[in-house]
Amino acid sequence: MRTQLQNCCIVIALLLHPTVAEEGACASSYDSPPLAIPTVTLHNGVEMPLLQLGTAQLIAFPGKDPSVHSTFRGMLPERGYRQIELALQKGVRAFDTAYIYRTPRSMGYVLGEWLRTQRLENRKQVWITTKIFHPDATASTFATNQMADLPHMTPEQVTTTAQKQFEANLIELGVGYVDLMLLHWPAGWKEGTAIENRQRRIAAWKVLENAYEKGWVRSIGVSNFSPDHLEQLKEDGAKILPMVNQFEASVTLQYPEILSYCQAHDIVPQAYSPFGRGYTDLPPLVFELASKYGKDGGQIALRYLYQLGYSIVYLTNTETRMVSNTDIFDFELSDLEMKALDSLNRPDGGWGLPNPHEIL
């Protein structure tokens, strides 16, 4: 039998935390149901959501962001916490992160709270893609331990580093396992010799194969790999072929050779930066089609990639776009419209990241 004090405590708890009931928690009144996102079947049978929310937060610079002290240059944690919390509230259940993004910890914390309060019933309700094996990029972040000095590593050092990064990433996320783990880049950017880079790639890939065989990841893949890189993995003894290749693609930056290779070899092509250099930089044709179909420019850009056969990672911190970017499955662009969008490809149509074909 409850005492008056116990009853009083329960009432106070419910007033302070209305989403938590005595016999277990339930969804908050402001939580939307999970978004209905189609899936694609990877070659190991795993079903992957076609759309995922990217969590690479923009870097804060001293003098440009009032919340940053005068000498800080890096990624601010509050952006990641708030983005992931808001996304879950809006029904997003698929996320893309990376060890170098410094968002796995905030993602793990927010997901942990949702699991603790039973706003999420179990781990299976969320898809998490993450990445390791990023080359040195100290110009954009000071977190050197989250990168790899690839041009100066032996294959043995690569194995050790990739294993440490994998384990650290898994610990930061704190969700037991990862749905998809990718090698972030095939090598350093225009550094190293072709033979050395090839040896490092297969060494890193073996780390992912080992993690997959142990059940720590449900699927494994690569990012920013060219057809040559993928062929070399096979030639160098990969036991498991990549299930996904994630690379930059949009209406203004296209890699048709990589797309065709992936589709011919049962590798799901996944596009990141699907809006090119940003929503406002999308070409006029995109907005003309948006007006025709009663959509916005972002939805046209995403639909274009979807019809080409891509899975897509889109980045936004805006509440409305977290939902509207998924509203692309109720219309279809014509063949003529797709060809017109094909013609928008240009060399400067992306963020200036290395061309996968130019990486040794």
C-alpha cells in the first residue's frame, strides 16, 4: 500500500515530467510518429532507410559566432544535441554521423535519454551510420585524434588506428552496435603513393570485416571511393564487398561513373551534400520544377537523386526541413526533366572536396 508521501511524490513527478508514467514512459505529446521512409535492401539482406539525416555540424569561427571565445575554432556541442533531439521529436529515425564530426557523443546521449524514458522502445527503432578513417584535416578541426595521418602510416599502424577509432566511436555512441560503418576516405587527399595507399585501404577494410563478423556492425561500406578503389579491394583479398559507397552527389555535382559501377556491383550508392553548395545556390531550373510540382527546391533536388537510384544523406537543423525533405515520394520527374537536370553538372558544383577519381 502506498503512503501519502509516496502518492505525493508520484504526483510531483508527473507534474514535472508529464511524459513519464508510473508503470513506464510513453511518447511525449509533442513527439511526432516515425516518418514513413522506404528502405533499400543491402546485399547482405539488411534493410536500410533511403533517407538519413546528416549530423556534420558547421564549424564555429572566432569573430563570426558570438557564442565562441576569441581563440576557439571547432564544432559546438549544443548544435548536435539540439538537432538530434528535434529530429527525433519530428519522427526522424535514421542518422548519419562520423568519428570526426564529434557528434556521436551527443547522439548517444540523446538516444540514451529517449530509450531511458521509453520514448523509443528499443535500439532497433533507430538507424545509425557512422564513419572512421578520415585523413588529416587540421585546417577544419583541432581534433587530431579523430583523424589519421594516412600518408605516413604502415599497414600495421592503420590496423591499430582503425581499430581504436572504431572502438572509440562505438563507445561514444553507446548504443551497442552500429547499423552501417564506413571507411570515410580511401586515402589521404592527393598524398601517398598508389601502392602504399592501396595497402592501407585493405588494412582498414579488414578491421571493418572483423567488426562485421563479430556482430558489432550490421553492414559495412566505404565513402568517397572510385571504381578503381573498389576494384582494388576485391583484388587485394576483401572477403566481404562493400554494401554502400557514400559520395558527394547533387544536381550540380555528378559522378555518373561511380554511380554506374555501384549499381552494376550491388553496392548501394549514397549521396551526401544533395543540395550542392546549399539550398540557395540551386539552379533556377530546380525552382521552376518545384513550382510545377508544388514542391520546394530541396525536394526536387532530392527526388532527382532518388530517381537516379541513390540513397541520400541530407543535412538540416531546421525543424520544417527535417520533415519536408522526406516528402519526395508522391511525384515523379519526367525523363526530359531528368535529362535537363543532368545537364546542370559543373566542376565547382560541390563543396570543393577531393574528387574520388583523383585520389591515389
